[in-house]
Amino acid sequence: MTLATPNPKVTGYETALYIAWGADDEPLYIGTTNGPRQRWRQHAKDKAWWPDVEYLDYRWFATKSEAERAEQLLISQYCPIYNRAMPPWYCGLSQEDLQAWRDWFDDRAKLAFEVLENGGDLDAVAEACQWHPRYIVRLGRQRHIPWAMNYTGQYDDMPAEGYVWERPVSGEEASG
């Protein structure tokens, strides 16, 4: 998958969404930034996984909010091995739109975990949700869902212990 790359000097492009790809076209990490090259240099210094990056794709978005929503969608679909925080999180939406997004997401997650708690097939649930199975396991562990805490299988790539799911809040939520 290659993301279209508009010229960042075009007025209106503020935030880049990038994907660091590994061997076999496996996405290793998905992030957003307003300075891709600077961000990649920082990853090169700080991240042990950086040498595994084969190539990078990026696409500019007109707003940070648009880029972050696209990032959340791609993380839920691909669940790159080095993305640790699982969406949803605050992405510059109005309080009303943010609540609607969270309600929609939480209803979808609740249904998925109900099916899995009752013996449903992880791959089938993932396909129905259009989420990566590894994403469902990680999200469930962040939320301390018993099914996910007890899951052992091919998508078990992070320990169940130590997960604490805290929904980031906007400044308005924190002060309100």
C-alpha cells in the first residue's frame, strides 16, 4: 500500500500520516507528525525497531484532526506491531462529535467482546469489525476484558499484565 503524497508546501496541508513498512509489506508503525523527516530522525535515535524499516509512506492532511482520525482507522485495521496505544483517543473533534465517535466505537467493541466471551471466533469477529485480530486482543487487554486477558494464540504478542487503559482527554474535558 502506498499513500498518495501531496506536496507539503501546498497551502492547507498541516499534518502528515506516515507508515513505516517492514519486510513483506508488513506495517511496523503508524503515526502522525507535522515534520516527517524530523520525526523519522527521532525514531532512528530512539526506537530499537527502526533498523527493520524497509520504506516509509506518508500523506499530508489539511488538519491534524483528519490525520489523527485516519491514523486511528489504519491502526485498528493493520495493528502494526510497534504501535502500543490502541484507539480511540481524542483527535481534535468537538465534544459532541468526540462523544458520538466514542459511543460508536465503544458499542462496536462491546459487541465484539461479547461475541468473543461467548466463544466466538476471533478471525470472524475481526473481519466483521474490519479490525485486525491483534488489535482486538490489545484493545481487550487495555480494557481488562477477561477473554483478552486469558487469550493465548497467534495474536498474543504483548503480555496481559501491566495493561492500563486510560482514555486521553482534551483540555476542555480535564478542566470541565
